[in-house]
Amino acid sequence: MISEHDIAQLCLDIYQGQPAQWDQLEVPPDGVAFGIKEFPEGIALIFRGSATLQDWLRNAEAIADPSAHQGLGPVHPGFFAGLPELWTRLKPRLTQKPCIVAGHSLGAARASLFTGLMVLDGKPPVRRLCFGEPRPAFPQAAGIIANVRSRSYRNANGRAHDLVTDVPFTSWIEDYVHPTPLVPICAPPSDADVQRDIFFAWHAMRLYASATPDIPIV
């Protein structure tokens, strides 16, 4: 059995970049970083969050292009860059078993958009699982991604929350949305975390991993 807790742990592990833990691991300095882990019951595709300068530059590319993708419509161009080519390359492997697509932060946004590409191609994953997901696209893409059974966690306690889930901001011209409602999870940062990380204190993947429930997926 693969559980949501297992996937959360993989989303934490990918930041360590240890090839021995993965069946396929690619962490280029200027591309899409991901890992693939095979289980008897299925296969997990995990997108890493921001770890390089190029990742942060991608995060800043937030002006949506209305013609970015014929099927998904307006998407965050920085999050989407490289994903169509990656789906073409990985499709033969990811369609052999039930596939789980997941990620944290930038990786969560990429997981959502990648899920949309899989749905449009008639090969949807069995689950999309996100942690600290920024808004990846406009309602057209969100409606497509929402066809997949999903859970997108936001770390919060009612007074404070993971601020990364608030961006990119929605406006009358930039209609960014989450594909599915955010699911609350509570793993508060320590005082030292708050002093060190400030605005990102609630965003750490280790906090999400510590509180993700052991809910079966496949």
C-alpha cells in the first residue's frame, strides 16, 4: 500500500537528492527537478520545490500568457516551462502502473500542471498530492486538473498559514486559482523557525511531512 504519508516523505527526500533512493532522479540546475519511485502497486512522480536560482526566477515569471497552451489555457509560464516535453518523455514509463503525481511549493504547482497534461492526453494519474501549492493557472486549467482525485495541503493553525499558497495573487486580469480547495493541516513552526524563515516559516516540507496522515492511495 502507498499512503499519502509515504508520498509526503518522498517530497521531503527529494531535496536531499540521493540517487540511491530513487528509480530515476533528475535535478538539473536550470530545468525541472523530479524523481520517480516505483512501488509494486504503482509509480510516484515527485517534483522538487525551489532549490536553485533558476527555480526562483521561474517563480517570478508570473504574467500568464493567454495562449500558453491550447488545452489548458492561461498558465503560470515559469511553472509550466519544460512540462510538455517532460510528459512526452516520461509517458511510456508513467502509464505502466497507477501513477501518483506530487510535489511541494514550485513542485506542487508543476505537479498540478503536469496532471492537467496527463488528463488531456487521456492518461490521468490516480492521485495528485500537493503541499504548499501556489496557484498554478486560471479556471480553464483548474477545471481539467480537478478531474483527478486530489488533495492539496496548506499548513495553518487558524491564525497563521503557509503564505506561499496565497500567490500568485488573483486580480481582474490575472485569474489565478487553485485547482481544488486547500486542505488544512497543522504542523506549527518553532520560534527559531519563525525567526529564521520569517514569511516562509509555515512552508517547510519537513513540517508537512511530519503531519501528513497515513491515508491509503493504492
